[in-house]
Amino acid sequence: MTRSPINFSRRYSLVLITFFAFCFVAKAQLSTDFYKATCPDLFKIVRREVQNAVKFEMRMAASLLRLHFHDCLVNGCDASLLLDGTGSEKDAGPNLNSARGFEVVDRIKSSVESSCSGVVSCADILAIAARDSVLLSGGTSWKVLLGRRDGLVANQTGANRALPAPFEALDSIISKFAAVGLNVNDVVSLSGAHTIGLARCGTFRDRLFNFSGTGAPDITLEQSMLTDLQNLCPLTADGSITAPFDRKSADLFDNHYFQNLINGKGLISSDQILFSSDAAVTTGTKSLVQSYNTDINRFFADFANSMIKMGNISPLTGSAGEIRKNCRAQQYLFFILGNSNAQLSSTFYSTTCPNVTSIVRGVVEQAQQNDIRIGAKLIRVHFHDCFVNGCDGSIMLDNIDGIESEKDAPPNLSTEGYDVVDDIKTAVENVCPGVVSCSDILAIASQILVSANGGPTWEAQLGRRDSRTANKAGSGAIPSFLENLEQISQKFRDAGLDSTDLVALSGAHTFGRARCSTFVHRLYNFNDTGNPDPTIEAGYLETLRQACPQNGSGDTLNDLDQSTRDAFDNHYFTNLQNNRGLLQTDQVLFSTSGDTVAIVDRFANSQSDFFDSFGQSMINMGNIGVLTGTNGEIRTDCRRVN
């Protein structure tokens, strides 16, 4: 006789050794008995509502689990995903017409409020509901750590960037997990949640007919499953038709998911690549899939530990955030919007610190005498700051006062120049204490250094204030040197920037250096082909191979523009025309069909056109998500909040 999912769970429920939990509690101040006195019946209330929802629709278990995952990977586990309104994360690409179960969360919240009004956060409700969803589907259990508070703002841009896509490469997925403190083991174990639930045809149909633009199906997909899916999801069918992730036991939380991958029956590409890609061997995901397939107890134990780790991504505790009574709306604040109400001006400090530009110029000119690369370094800091939570100086914050520094996120590990910003800040504070923000200092310094190296000038727009928080998890919004043109373009679009901004701002690579590690894959094993990137000009390829041997140091620096390495000019674009772009993200602007090709040609033919567009694009970028008025603060030390 077949066991029901609920009874099946008792067979495999585990008593966890939660040393992970202990480590994270010390940092996040979460505990298993947080509501023991203030809402003692909390677990019973949530379990009852989840059980009712799962009885009505078994798929809801997967939906509630997914809500917790999609919330935690964006801004941390703060229930920002649940907020309605302009800028809602629900409207981000990975969630639109896909994330579901919000009405169940509403029912849980209503029941909890009836018993313990204003006490339990929506973020904690998501964590408990996710655990109960797994348990009620036949999976394992774990002790849920509680004490989170709810975020005051949503981050639609961050949701578009940080959440793994069904067609994404394995290295990129691993990078997104690493950005929030999760490792390869977490990638595979948490992917095992696809042992339950359904996916829409739109997320895997390319695998059935035109995989990676080949005009043919994905060769890793088992033939009988391919035929079934082609019948279910023909090219002309509605992309919202659904198929189960695990056809053997669609509603049962077990380890069949991993057996499916071994048999070529993973439904979406980002599942199957855990076993079938070349990267699966080098990263170790293949061996983990094999292990979980043969040992369900190991999978359950690792999954539980990974859920605890994930639940500890940047929680708000203490007096941070709020306890929402309605999970769909903030108690006190509206969404903070970016560009439309930026209120920046070129004369913002004309009375409060009239000499600020001269002060900044004095420091950066001295810094450039000691380090010719400082211009490229500080533009990079400004760029990486603006693409995460907007231009708010958050990248400058160190790991102190409970901050998880963006400096430790993978895109920023090699970023330099913070010490020069410290010197500028000290000089400015000596003349105008408590007046000029760190985020404005980055904008001013970038403008001065571009001009000093032969580039254009523009009127830097000022009046930003500094953030009181960092967003390490959001650093996935920064374009990666491994990404294709569409991925890069999407990140720019998410930030409100267009193709001209993309090409113009990429032109900052007309000066500066890059490490071998950022492009060596192009020289020897591009896209796991065992061959170099075919878009690299032969002579340039040989030069780069000599500079970056296959087993050499990944830290060796190479000029982004070998013709005029330290001058700000338009040679970067002629390099692209000649297939001599150093980074993959540079060359794709010209070697991939799209509107960027014509813009590259235009800038290569007219340096003045490039200069005009670059200045305007720096202004556009400088307006991303700025804090003005009474939002944020003016830091006196760029490395820590006041």
C-alpha cells in the first residue's frame, strides 16, 4: 500500500546536529524559542494553515518553499518578496506569473495576528512554512531559527539579478549562491527541492526544440522524456502549461530528483547541468548528485543544514526593519524610488562646501602620481556601488557593526581604491565636517580622474546621502566577466540604463588592468569547448597566452587597452572591431549580433561622440536609486555608519 506524503515524512525525519545553526545564531541573533513567551502557539498555527493549504493543493508545498528561497536570495530573509506596489519583487522576471502562495501566507499571517498581534514577522512565517511544507510532503524536518524582522523596502532590481535562471550556466549559479554565503554543497542540496512542484513550459521549451540556438534539442535530455515534453509543450502552445519536476513522485519529497539527473531526466537546464555539464565534474556537483541518489539520509541532512544557512542570509534583527501586520505592505514607509525624485544638482554644495571639487582634485592628483591606475580603480568602485542598491556608498562599508560588507562579494574581491576615498573623506571633513557624502565623493573623483587622463568632463550631479546598510547578496547585480550580452544587457536594463549606456560605460575599459583569471578561460577552454574563444584575433591570442599560461598565476595584470594603456580615449572600440577586446564582456558588444554593434562602430569612428555619451551615461548611472532628503545619512567615516 502506498504511504501518504504526510506519513512518509515520519520515516525520514532527522534529529539534526545543528552546528551551522549555532554559528549563525551568534551572528544573526536568531533562536529556536524566540516566540516561546510572546507567541507560544505559533508553530501549531502555521502547521495547521500549511496543512490545510497542502490538502487543498499538494503543489502549494513547493510554492511556499520557493517563496522562502526567492525571498532570502534578495536582500536577505526579510519578506521583501511579499510587498505589493511599485517596484515589487513579485514583478521581477524570476517571480512574475511564477511565484505563488501569497494568499496562503496572508491566511497564516491573519491567524497568527489573531493570536499574537504585532509580534511575529512575515519573514519568520515564511521560514516556518517552508519547513512544514517539506515535512508535509514526506521530507525531513529541522529546527527553524526565528527572530527575523521584516524589510521596509523591496528590491525588484536585485530580484532580477540575484535569482538563478532556469537557463543559467553552472558557474554563474554557483557564483550567485557564493555571493550570499552558500557553497556548492548548498547549490546541489537546495536544488533537490525540485523533487516536488511544477515548472512552466516557458522555462524549459528551448531545451526541446532550439537548445542554445542550435536548432536542435538538448542532447542531455533522455529521448522518451523529450518526446513526452515536446507533445506537452509544442512550439505553438501556451508557455504557462506546467510539467512536474519529478515525474516519478511529483508531490513526494524524496531523492528521485537526483536519480532523474543521472538518467538525463532533469526538467530544466539548471537542474541537468548539475550532473551532465563539464563544470559538474570540476565543481563537484556531479559527485554530490551521485551521493544524494544513493543516500537519502545524507541528502535530507544536507538539505536541512542548507535551509538553516539560507535562512540566515542577512536577517534583520533587533530594532532593524519592522513587524508587519499585513505582509503585503510596510507599516510606516513607502517604497524608496530612485531616479524620478533624485533631486541632485551640480551646485548642491555651493554654500555648504564650495571648495569640495578642488579638495577632491588635490587628493586624487596626488594619488595618481603614486598609482597611475587610480582612475580606473575609482570608476570601478563608483560603478560597483551604483549597481547594488543604487549610488549610496554602501560598497565602502566594512564588516563592522553587524554589516556584511559588499567588499567580500565575489565581484568586489579584487576591487581597490578604498584607501584613496578615505584620504579624500578626511580632507573634506577637515574643511566641511558632516556635509559631503561618501557616495558624492565617488562621483566627483570619477569625473576628475576621467578628465585628468584625457577623457571628457561633465557636471557631476550631487546631493546623494549614504546608506546605513550594505547588500552583499545584491552584488550579483554587477555584470560578470563570464556573462553573455543578453545577461549583461538585462542587468543594465534592470538599473534603468539602455544599450548606449552599456557600450559607453564599458568604454571605461580604455584604461586600467585586468587579472588573467578574468579572461584565461577565453584562451584555452572557452565555454568548455577545449578551444579558445574564436572571436579573439590570432596574434592577440598568442600575446595573451604568453602573458597568462594555462597553469600560471591568475593574478597577473594585463592592460585592458594595449595600444594606449593609461589614456582615456576611444581605442577600446577599435580594439573590439579588431577582435582584441580583453574580457568576454567587452568583445560580446561587437561580436554578438545586436544593437551594441552599431554603437561600437559609432564610438570607434568618433571620439567626441563617445565622450559626449560617456559623460551623459555617467550622469544616468549616478542617478540609480540615490538617497536624498532625510533618507540615509552623511557618514563621517566611509567605512562605517555613524
